[in-house]
Amino acid sequence: MSKAPPKGRAKPKVPYKRYFDTDNAAADGDTAGLQPVKLKRKNQQNVVGEFIRMQTQSKASKPLRPNKVKAEATDPDEARKSHVPPELLAKYSRGEKVEARGVKTRHFKEQQERKEVYLDYATEQAARTELLLQETAGQLGADEGEITAEYRQEQIAANVDLQSASKHFQLKLEFGPYTMRYSKNGRHLLLGGRRGHVAAFDWVTKKLHCEFNVMESVADVQWLHVPTMYAVAQKSWVYFYDKKGTELHCVKRLTNVNRLDFLPYHFLLAAGNSAGYASWLDVSMGELVGNFNTGLGDIRLLRHNPSNGVLCVGGSRGVVSMWSPKVREPLAKLLCHSTAMTAMTVDPKGLHLVTAGLDRNVKVWDIRMLNDQPLALFRLRLPANELDVSQRGMLALSQGNYMETYTDLLSGGGTGDRTKLPYLRQRCDAFVHGLRFCPYEDVLGLSTAKGFHSVLVPGSGEPNYDALEDNPYETSKQRREHEVHALLEKIPPELITLDPNEITGVDAPTLQEKIDAKRQLFHLKPPAIRMNSRRKMKGRGGTAKASRNKQIVKDTKRKEFIAEVRQAKKSVIKQHSSSKELAGDSKPKPPRSVLDRFKPKPQKKHKT
């Protein structure tokens, strides 16, 4: 009789059988004959059937070296897309490559090679952006039997679009004669009348920013680094105003100023006064970085070179002198005319200098080479009193109340040469006192004794602009960001030189400087030694002991100096003798022997 299990105790659980446990498997057909499966690696499995390969993201291949086309590229569209004209690559090139052979370590050599690949890629991408520049500069074309100089502004305005026609206008003002300036992006206009009238406005939309009278004479006006601040050269001092006409500052160190100019990349306001002083004011710090007398007398002609920041000053002797704020002597002088100069300008690229004199000639000079012969000559009937060059190389000049423009700066011509006629002519209602091309617009501004004229000159402005450099449509936020970036990239005034590439070189001593330094080693005198003995209490020492200690220190220093000079002399002599031996000038010395002690000594030459 079996014993029954006690109530309330659970039966022991029997583990479930898996399909590969065949020891006690049931004999039915579903689970009979099953064997355990041993997993194998993929390369050891014998799988029969078709695979379905899922498309995954392929690993990015390394970019090829720029300016090289794949050899296996057979698609003509791909080959045409990868081709970049060599003239565009040369335009955006960043200079010659750095040879990696001079780099010693392998790590830095590979780093330099990668950097050159990145620079080539950046050059190619910059050259490809030419495809995005769809705007082209056009010019007037005359029919048979006509010349463009016969066209009047009313005819040009009637045959262009409405937006361009609205840029031709005239302002009649009462406080002239006037001077004028366009802002760097070409959107804002600043006018200053000799009898105190100052006005700033957006000349495209004709929206007036401010207009007031300073109640004293105004010699010149100039925009600063942003179109919300400008400088006015008044009777005694230079004043700064904001966009609303509020006085910000009075610079009393700039007195009796005749001409103003602004260097945007250096944040320098350049001024020339009636006493012949040239001054540079750093508007970011409010400090004068340069102020000295040029010795040229009353400065009436003043322009800066946009390529290197050098200030060009014209004088009454027909000489143009070039100045830097950290050098009190002119960097260069160029004799341009045999008579007094009447006008002067520098083209926006900083390549050419254009001057005019009382000899009724306008000359174009290469400002980089400073040759004694001009590149082009314009002969006029009257002396030119104002000059300016556009972004596309057009020349505009005025003779009294008469204005002419020429398409090519280097072509020559003039009213005295009938074979080369001007591009456009314009007669104003009064004497022209100011003349400037508007950046990025086909517009020429003329300020006269009775107001202002805006003249259409097709083909004068650059049609494509860089929004990161000059944006005519920038917002207030973009203007603030641009001002911050410009301050961070500000160029110090010490770098203003004739050759801006001098900073890339190394100041290595010349051969003459090395020779002079070696000669000075034989004529050095020991430096004066100043010993300040500390004060002691009374009875702790006397003057005799202090003087003896000073003499001991002086003798020790003198001996050290003499020893250093002797060592330097020996090194110089040894280096000189070794160089001679390498050159083969000296005879080889015979090998020394033990018996040399018995040789007769050379007799000393007695002085007579």
C-alpha cells in the first residue's frame, strides 16, 4: 500500500523537454528524429539558396585631389562639370604651394600635404562660384553714324527700366558749394555744404536720415566704418555725428582740416589740414596713431591706396608723396607734372594713380612700379578739377561745369585728341566741386555749387557684390555682426607699407651686416658697470671698504667681458680659416713629429 502524498505540498515540477532533447522524446511523428543543431560561423556554413542583400549606406570614399578628373569617368556631363578653366583657378589662387621636402618629420609633412589639398579644393570651389554670378556689366552701344557722347541723360533714363530710371535725379540746394561721399556699400549718400548744411539719406529709396546746419563752414565730410556714423570737418575741428544728426564727439586735435579720408580695414580716419600736417585717428580707440608735418604746405589733394593703405598727398609742385602713419618721412615720391596739381585719385583696386595738373594733362601711373613714364595720357582743353575711377575701370573728370567719362582708364584720349572721344558727356548748372562713382551701381554723383546731380553711366559699377564684404541690402543685425568681425580682423597701422607682402618674409641679415658685426667684435669696449651698494647701519662699514668692493666687482666683470670677446674672436678666426681650407687657398700643414723640437725657431722681426 503506497503512501499518499501529504495535502498542501506541491508536486515537483518536471522541466520541459526541448525539441533537441531526444533521449526521452515521444515516439510520435512530430518530434521523432530531431537532432541538435550546432551553430557555425558564416564562412563555415553551407547554405543553399538565394540571398537577398539589403542596401546599406556605403562608406564615403576619400575625395580625390582637386583639379583632377577620374580616369574612369566616361560620362561627358560629369567630365564637363569637373572641368574648371585655368584662368579662373589662377584668379582665385592663394599663391604657390609649399614644398613638403623641407619638412623633417613625417607627421608635419603629411599635415602640410593635406593642407595643400584643402587649399586646392577651396580654390576650385571659389572658381566654381563664377557660375552663380549671372549679372554682367553692359555698356551703351551706338548705331552707325552716332556716338555715345551725344546721348543725353533724359534719353538714357527713358530707355532703361523704372528702377534704374529712378536713380537719375537732381537736388537743388542753397548752401553750396557741396562735397559728397557714398558709403562703402553704395547705399547711403552724405552731403556737406560750405555754408554749414549737412544731410545724410538713403539715395535709393530717397529716405532722409538727418538734415541740419552746423552754423559754421564745412570743408569736407566722410563716412566711417558703418553707415550710422560720419565725420564732418568744420571750421576749427572735426566732429562725429550719428545717423540721426546727434553730435557724438569733437576731435580738437584735428584743427583746420581741409580733406578727410577713411581706411576701412585699419579703422583710421586720415586728415590733412591747412598747415601741412597729416594725421591718422584710430576711430576704434580714439587715439592719434600719427600726426606730423609733411612740409608740403596747404593739403588740398588727399587719397589713400586701397591695396596697402598708404596715403597719397598731392602738392603744388606737381609731386605726389606717399605716407605711412608710423614713418615721418615719405615712403616714396613721384614727379607727375611740371606744374601745380589740380586733382588726384587712386583706382579701387590700388593699381593705378591718376593725376591732373595745370598743364591740362591727365596722366595714369603704375602705382606699384612707380615708373617715370605714365601708362596713359589724356590731353584736355581745360585743366581737370575733379577725378574719379569706377570699379570697372571707367574714368570720370570734370572741367568747370563740364563732365566727361571714358570707358578705359588706360586708353588715353581727351578733348584735345579727336581720335578718342569720351563715352558720355554732361553739362551741369554750376561749377563741379565733387565727383564720385557709386559702388555697385551704374551711377555717378556730382556735387556742384547749387546742389547735387545723379548721373546714369551704364557699365561703370560692379554688377556682382560679395555680401560678406559689402552688402547694399544688409539689415541692422547683419551690420552689427559685420562691425564685430571687422574689429576682430582690424589691421594695425604698423603694417602700412608700400609692399604689403613684406610681412610674409623673414628679416635675415645681409652679407654686409654680417661683415660689419664681425668687425665690431675687434673694437668693442667693456660696458660701464653701475653698482649700487645697499645702505648699512652706522659702524658696519666704511667708504674705503665700499669702494674696494666696487672695484673688485668691476674687475671681475671686465675680465669676463674680455674672455667673451677673446672667445668670439677665436671663433671668427677659426671659421674664416676653415672656409679658406675648404676653398683650397691655404697650404696643408705637414704632420708634426717628435724631432720638431730641434728645428731652429724663426727669428722675430725687429721694428725699425
